[in-house]
Amino acid sequence: MEAQYSYQSRIVCFIDILGFANRVKQTIKNTEESKQLLDSTYRALAFFAECKTILMDNAKVKDMQITQFSDSIVISFPSENGSDLYLSLALIKYIQVSVLREFGILLRGGIVIGDLIHNDKILVGPAMIAAYDIESKCAFSPRIVLDPKVAYRFLGIRKNIEQEDKKRNIVHKDLDDTSYIDYFNIDDNEIYGFDEDARYDYFRILCQKVAENVNSTDMSIRMKYLWMRNKIKRSTLFKIPKYAAAYKEIVTDKK
């Protein structure tokens, strides 16, 4: 019998919510804070569920597929078109920025290229396993990391696009030589609808997340937010006096 299905080479992004299990545990307490946490968690998951419509409305990406389950979302699209990769990474950054801005939630994930079957009913293939694997092993910090093959392809197409879009920051290379979606730098020509006031408010949200967690006695938590603190201080916004002053107001740097 001839096989009815076959794998397709696709770019695959697996994303989930950082610290989701602990977050859910906190929602069962009978306190006003727990009720608010449950409400923000519910709204964030509803936003995940709406991402397919958001992405489809904003990107003319051929055969983009989105599957959402629990606190995770999987986005994939054919690997052939370079401009599709550029647009899709920009929109993945949009998701990352939006859930932090609206719900105070940080994401982590992995983006790979490989064989996959992905449609409205089925999600299967070695690329899905690889995306989950890179998320669990390489995205310890709150970041969405790119497999080197995807990063190399992105850099190749950016050379042809950056003349029209010089200021857009989508991907940044970390100190460990791993490329990740850069959600610390927001430019005025990006798709997020940020004016100067919104960008300043977003920067303060980043700082507040660090201030709340960077001195945790749990070393695994502390390391994540020390990483974020480092990225904030290395961002282009931090070079602006108003933003540097906001950081110093919110975050207490301890050795």
C-alpha cells in the first residue's frame, strides 16, 4: 500500500511559559493575589489560543500552522522561503513581547528546521522532538533560542532586507554563542505598535520582573533573572538616560 503521508521540511518553533507548574500551584490558594494570578494565566492562555488568527492576519506566510495545547504553542511553516522566516521570527517576538507586557509572563522556546507533518489534526516528526529538546536543554534562561542552522539562514536573508529595515532587532547572539529572539530591544518601526510611552512602560516591566526575582534564594530562579538583568543593561535602551534612571529606580544591583 502506497504511503498517504510524508514529511515536509519546515521551520518549527516550540514555546512554553517559564515556571508554569509553579504558577498554577500558586493559583489554588484562597487569596486575592491567587485569584488575580489565575485570571492573568487564563487570559494569557486565551491569547495563545488566539495567536493563529493574529499571525495569519499579520504575516503572509505560506502554509503556516499553529497548534496550542496547555501552556505551549507550536508554530511551523515551510523552510523554502527566506522572507517567511524573517516575518515569522518578527511575529514570534511579537508573541513574546505581548505576553510579558500584558500578563507579566516570560516565555522560553526553541526554533529548528527539520522534517515534520503539521496540520489542523496532526503534529508529528523529528523536528518537533528537536524543537522541544532545544527548548528544554538550551533555553534555561527565559529566551527562545535558534538552532544554528536557522540562525545561519536568518543572517543570510537579513542582509537583503536590512537596507529597508535597518533598525529592527529580532535576533541577537548570546555570550554562549547561541542566537535567540531579542525581546529587550524594541524599535519604533516594529510591528508592535509601540510609541515612546509604551516602549518606556515595557522597559519598566522588564526591570520590575528582574527586581522581583533577581535576589531569590532559589539559585535556579536567581540565575535566570541575573541573565535578564545583564541583557537589560546591555540593551540599546539602557544607553538612554531616562531608561537608565528607570532601571536604577526599580532594580537594586547586589553582588
